[in-house]
Amino acid sequence: MKNIIKYFAIITLAMVNIQCNTSDDSNSKYVQPDTPDLSHPNDQYLYDNNGESLFEVYKTATRWRWNDNFIDPSQRATPVYSDLVVPSTKLVNHLWIEPYSTSGEGGEQLIADLFPAELVYIGSYIYNDDGSRLLGYAEAGARVTLLNLNSLDFSNRTWLANPGGGILATVHHEFSHIVHQTYGMPIGFSSISEKYLGQNWSNGVSRDDAIKLGMVRNYGTLNEFEDFCEIISHLVVVDEATFAEDFITQQDCSSLTDEDEIINCRELNEGRLKIKQKVDLVLDYYKTNFDIDLLKVRDIVQERLNNVVETGEIPD
């Protein structure tokens, strides 16, 4: 993992960056060991759970024991608490896998085809020498790493669904990368916005700046791939009314009198029109290519998310 940094999601002191590998090698699968170790109850749940474990269903290996190869030698992190492994896996099932698999045959097939071969659980963020911290990352469509799991709190909507770093935003973002790495981007998506900022995305770009460019978050201004994934993760984890108010609905600028405020209002509205174009294109892309109603996936996520936050637990 010498090049791991370029795949990571970086949170600086002021902003969050989800950065991922864009390698095309997205179809590699974990090879089952000859004699898997099932001595710990966690592994019995993960590998031999009456035909319902991630390994039995998707051939996905879940790494929760600490391995130094998970991080670069210059980085620091904390292993996941062993008693949080099963709850974390229930979260993956309930709020990532099942919203797709229960939305229809298309969603069930997409999860079966693209669910990563390996999940890695780490308890803390991963801290770099420069003071930044990593949020989560995917590698070549084959491994997704979930961080900050020791802060697991099912009653905390921010931890679960903050679009700038909640665990659900991370996994749905990363899964969207696997989708476009495997099947390509929607035709015309990259031409809706006039420009992307590349590495300048982190130079003080605010959310309003991003919206004016037709993106939902500053990190989406990096390139069309992050834009695509940010739109999908926001669409799924942000409640419908808030998403519409922030990114779709046209603001009434007629009551404004200050010229700068009028210009700002109009530029935001122009950006929202671009976001609406992208959302429509993404919805059509999922429906046409996979027979998936992404709005139905969102509704399932939102209903389940509300129940989880209210009860503070994942149902069995």
C-alpha cells in the first residue's frame, strides 16, 4: 500500500475530501482461504452465518483485525473495537446493501455484481503527519475501507449521514465510484458544468462556490468522477426536502435590492439548474442501464435511517 495516500479521503482542518483510486481493475475477487479462522464470534458472523454472511452471499472478506499494511508507515490509526464489528456489519447490510437489493431486481443484481471483494474496518480516522485525517477510501473497486467506527452511534445522524463525512455518505460515494469504474459515466455528464477546478478545489472553495459551478460540494469540483459520486451520495443520504431546497429549488431573487446579493442569487440559481440536469441524467443512467429507481433507493435509505436514529439500533 505504498501509494495509499492517493486513494484516500482527506479531511483537512476546514474541509472534507473523499479521494479514491480510479483504476479499471474493479472486478478482482477475494479468494477464500483453505481453512478460514472461525475461532472468534465476529468471524463466525462474517463468514459462517447460516448462509447469510457477507462472505457466503457476496464472497466479501471483512478485515477487522489490525494489520499494519492497512496504513502507510507515516500514518497513525486505531483498530476497531471488536464489539463494534457486528454492529458495523449490520449497518452495511441495512443501509447500504439492502436499500439496493430490496428496491427491485436491478438493484439486487447491481449489488451482487459490484459489492467489493474486501471491506476493512478501522476504529479511528487515519492521521497524516501534516495534521490532515483520512475519512475513508476505495481501491480499484475491490476494497472499501470504513473509518471512525469506534465512534459508532446509531442515534447520531451526523455520524451516520453527514454528507461531508458521515459513514453512509462515504460508502454510497465509494460504491458510486465502483459503478462508473465498471460501466462508465453517463454520456454528457462531464459537459454540463463549464469547468472543474482540479486540485484547486481545496483552495477556499465554499459550498456556494461549488453550487454556482453545478456541484453539491467543494470536493465535487475536483473532476467529473467526484462530482458524479458526490451527487449520488448527497441524493441518497440527504433528506428529500433539504436536498431540494439546497440544490434544486430556484430562489426568488426579485425581493433583493443589493446588486451583489442579486448577482449571487442568480449565479446560485444557474448552478442549481446544472445540478438538476445532472440529477436527471444520473436517474436516467441508473434506470436505463440497471433498471434501478435511485429515488426509491433514497426513500428506503431515508426511512431506515430515520428509524435507526430514532431507536438507536439496527433491527435484526
